[in-house]
Amino acid sequence: MRKPKTVIEKIWEKHIVHHEEGKPDLLYIDLHLVHEVTSPQAFEGLRMNNRKVRRPDRTFATMDHNVPTIHRNVIKDEVSKTQMETLKVNCEEFGVPLADIHHPDQGIVHVIGPELGLTQPGKTIVCGDSHTSTHGAFGALAFGIGTSEVEHVLATQTIWQAKPKTLNVKVDGKLGKGVTAKDLILAIIGKFGVKFGTGYVIEYTGEAVRSLSMEGRMTVCNMSIEAGARAGLISPDDTTVEFLRGRRHVPEGEAFDQLAEEWKALATDEGAVYDETVEINAEEIEPQVTWGTNPGMCIPVSETVPTVEDGTNENEKEEIKRALEYMGLKGGEPIDSVPIEHVFIGSCTNSRLADLRKASEIVKGHKVNPNVRAIVVPGSHSVKAQAEAEGIDVIFKEAGFEWREAGCSMCLAMNDDVVPEGERCASTSNRNFEGRQGTGARTHLVSPEMAAAAAIKGHFYDVRHLDVHATI
Amino acid sequence: MEPIRKHEGLVFPLNRANVDTDQIIPKQFLKRISRQGFGQFVFYNWRFDSKGELRNDFSLNQPKYENTSILVAGENFGCGSSREHAPWALQDYGFRVIIAPSYADIFYNNCTKNGILPVILTEDEVQTLINNAEAEQYHLTVDLETKKVYDSQGFEATFDLDDYKREMLLNGWDDIAVTLSHADKIDQFEAARD
């Protein structure tokens, strides 16, 4: 009998171009996504060495990190403008397809890949962005790379990679009502830490993972990098197939059915062995809120912020002390009493139609607290259009949210969407690092539902206790 | 890139774990389209206050660490964003070697593409180096050929680095050129699939 294999091993083996004992493998890359921030120096490198883009047809570019989300034509920052113009010039010169700022396909690179059906099971996908792990939701091997590697992939359509170890993150049980994919991944990182995935590719398995929608799976895989893993994926199944059916870059009819069978055959075999397995029970997970300056510093919304004494050694105590100081929090205070000034619903973690729908259900009939400025930034032009067709924009706007154009926006505040120094933001993004949303800004990561509840209440609030039908 | 074989330099101790690439270089400096000139922005929010003045409470600003070229830090160094601007900034500032108990994968890889040697030592060894460098001006020698780190007072530790990365760093090779020597294999691979 054939040795049972994980989905990771199956994809890896199908992409080896060159193998030499004791060295990394040369892997073929099926899809290379490109954006304006990490690509200019790579294209410049090609130009200097008189090299071409080997497979423009396997490359796709968009603008997301820098783009303005209020007026598309008003880019105040000249340097941002140059970076976007540079991408346009580079794509024209090297023949790379580009969804620029005015294009109907424009959006966050990790939202549009799946939306267009470019992301497919079994593919190797790279992008000069650490959240490329998002595409793993489809059973693709997808990981972030640096700019030197972007140049390498542009020139050769391959990358040198040492075969990673495999880590099974098994989530049994069912997530409770009001507990989302975001809470699940935050709880995983909170439990096992921000580096438990380093050196591994994670496969998420178990009942709770299988029950997630594709949007939920993308949220989980997106934050694999916050656990240290370059890639995190989920075996393809019927949910994966149905999401992709009818998308622009997948075939139709019989060709699709045949492909769907091939995709499903990639799923991890019964009895396959992982290098490591960790387990968490979904039933125990509550809605999460981060209190500190990395995503592992998170607690259930019902709990209190840790104290310095909770550190198990001197370095950990020092780390908690620094985080509390930066965040302006006192150890021991209940997290749900902490007032906020900003709410950001968006980012490659939580800006898809399903995220906006769920947040809007919480918001409907309520008003944003007068002390809060709340913005919704759809993940793509297409998400925005669909949401508007469903009237979701009206729900948000009537409640007092600002409804913006698509982009990365306040997740990393490279454009004008910045949280001011010392102010606090409930954010559906992925990183609560110091200064991430603006110098001195204080970020708390939450689910879209929890962000919506915080916007209404003006402080963190357990969304499960919010009467969504009552008006206040 | 510039080859690195043996490097002797002044150590800067950064006794923090999980230093992310947003701290190494904040996003407002990622908009340039060249690889040069990022050194002035390294650890920007720790080195400068909101008025752009040098802060006294961050030790890299102290004269005793001027001309440092070896950074010693806590575990999971370089986590977060894949931005290669982080190693560009460290290198442009003058760092040629980083020593830590562990690194984020993408950052580690990015270092080796830019002539920065990322050394992994044990937590205890790293703590010893940090204590030494906090106490006084402290110099180390890092030898990539023998994979050893040592000082003049008897500290010696060995480290590991995979042969491929080591060869690239020792020779300062551009790996696109190496890959293109396998171009026939890439052609065959594509011919069999497309």
C-alpha cells in the first residue's frame, strides 16, 4: 500500500524542479502575486541584470497597501504616489497583468486572489507579503517572501526552499454561538504562542475547522504567520470546491468537475504522520481580545488583563510590563471596561463579504458610540460592490460608520488611515505591534462581530450578550 | 551581495524577545523604490521621539555603541511582516551579524540574501553576550568558515547554518545566477505540465 501523505507533502512533491541531497529543493511556483510596496526593488534588479519576467501569465499585480480609501484620486503623499506609478510602469514594461487603483478587480491581494479563482487547491503561491498564508485555506501551499525572492520568482518562476516540518493543529468540537474563526486563531496563538509554528507548515484539522466557511478558513490561515508559520493550510473538500465553482479563472463544466476530483484527492490521507500535533477544543473558546503588543497576548473578553506577576520568568515579566505600559493598561483590569476611540473593520484577515455581513447584523438598528470613530474598509472593489447591492453599506452608514474604498488601510496605516498617538482601536486586522496603526497607537485585535459591538458600546463588550434586535 | 567570512565587531545588546519588523523599520519608510538609505530609519520609533529628536532611553543612541556591527537579541527576532526593508535597514546602519536564539523564517531568509549573517546560539549563550555587552564595550569575532563565535576572554560557541546558505554568504553569490544554471530543468518541468 502507498504510504499515506499529508496535503503538504503531496503539493511539495508535485513542485520539485531540482533536488539535491542536503540542499534546499528548487520548487516551481504556480502563482506569484505582486503589490506596490515589496516589488519596486525586484523589478529594478531585473532591469539591472537585463532579465525578463519568465511567466507573466503566472503573475498578477495589484495596488493595496498605499491606496487612499476616501478619494481615489487624492494621494497626498508624493512618495506613495511614486510607488504606485512605479508598479504601473513596471507591469507595463514586463507584461504583468495589473489591477490598478481604478480597476474593478482591485483589492487587497489576499482577497482578490481567491475572489478571481486565481487561488486554487494544490497550487504553490507566493507574494512579497507575509499574509500570503491566507491562500492556504484552499489547500494551496502559500507563503510570504522577501523582495530578493520576489525578484528570483519573477526571473525564474521557482524558489529555493528547505522542506518544512509539518504541524497538525487539531481543533475538535464546535465553536459556540458568537465565537468566530478570528477568535479561534487568536485563541490558538494565545495558547501556543507567537513562535510555535516557526519552521513548520501548519495544517488545520478537526471538526471545528471542517465546519468553517471558506471566509472563516481564510481568516484562520491568514494568521498562521502570527504563530511563526510561513504557511498554514486546510485540506480541500466540498466547501472549497463550491466556493471556486464559477469563478473567473477556473474552468467550467466537465473540466471543472474533473479538476474538483483532483483537488479533493490532495486532502491528507488517513493515517498520514505529522512531525508535530497540538490540540485545542473549540468548545472552550470565547470571543477574544488582545491586550498587548503581539497577537499571542490575548484573553477571552470575560477576563482581566494580566499583571506583571503573571510572567513566569524575568524576561516575560519585563515583556508584560513593557506591553502594559505601551497599551496604557493596568494589570488586573477587566478588558471589557476598556474604552476605545476607533474601530477598524477591514484588512486581509476580515474584510470579505461574509465578515461585513456578520458585522452589519450586529450594527443594524444601533448607533456608533459618540466617542468612537468607526470605519469599514471592504477588502476589494468587488466586495464593496456586492455589499452595496445588499444594502450593507446603508446599515453601516446609518449607524455612523464611514464606508470606504478597498485597500489595506488602517491595518498598517501606510495611507492616511492612521490611529493617533495614545488612542485605542478595536481592529479586525492581524497585528497589534507597537506603532502598527500609527506611532503610539494602541491596537486590540478582535473579530468583526466584536469590533461592531465595541463600536456601539464604546468599549469592549461580549457580543454574545448584545441584544442585536434592541435599539439603544 | 558582499561576501562575509570572518567578522570582528562591537556588540549592541537588545534584550527583548519577539522584536518584529514593524519595530526594525516602521511602515512610513517602506515607500521608497530603491534598496539604499534605510539605515537612518532603523528602530525609528525606539530611537526617535515624536518630534524626531534622539531618545536617551534607547541604548543604541549611546556613544558607546557607535559603530556597532553585531546585534544580539532575544528569541523570535524579526517576526511579523516579510518586508526586506528590515535587513536593508539593519545592514545600511552597519550591522553585518545578528545573534539570537531564534528568528522568524522569512526574516532569517531575507538576511542571507543581503549579506547579513544570522547566527543562532542557545538562550544561555545569548544572555551571556547580552550581559557582557550591557556591562562594557564588548567585541566579538564571528567566523562563518569554522562556524564559531568567540571573544578575547575565553567565550566560544559554535553555530549551525545550512550548507547552501553558508556557501552563498561566504561567496556573496546572487542566487538567481545559480538557479539559472538549472534553466533546462525549469524548461522540462514546464513542458511536462503546461
